[in-house]
Amino acid sequence: MAATSTEERYTIISADTHAGANHETYRSYLDPAYLHDFDAWRNKYKNPFRDLQEGDGGRVRNWDDERRFSDEEADGVVAEVVFPNTVPPFFPSFILFARPAYAR
């Protein structure tokens, strides 16, 4: 087997990028009849990902394209596959997940 040259380059594509609107954006699409319930749900919602709430930029880093592109460039990422994952309004859990399969 030939040794790998340190001169070789790799193309890095992130296949674990997730995106979605912030809750305030969802609010603007709701029928006014649901705004009170939405606000009550939103005020109880706790983001489980502390790293998205702290540090420079706080929660906005989730939606800050310039910061994301800069972070990716620093990591050598040249492309990404993006999956939806924002918790939608009134979702009963703090995170989206697939429940285990079960027999019917």
C-alpha cells in the first residue's frame, strides 16, 4: 500500500447540517386566533442545546449565515447537506426525534 502524501487534499462536505426558522418567524404565519396559545407555549419552551444560547452571538448563531460560513471555512468545509429540524410551534417535546418501532 502506498503512503499517503501530505500534499493530497480532501473535499469536506458536512452531512449533518440542520436548519429551520426561529420561533418568531413561525409566529408571523399563525392565525391570530392562535397567537396567545403560541406565546404561552413559547414562554415555556427550553432549548436543550446550551451551546446555542451562550457565547458570542447567543442563539442567533443558528440563523447567522455569515457566522456559519465563516465557521465552515475555518473547518475546511466546502459544501453541506441541510436537514430540517426546528421544533415547530406547539410541539410537545423539546426536540424532534423518531420513536422506536413497535409491533401493532
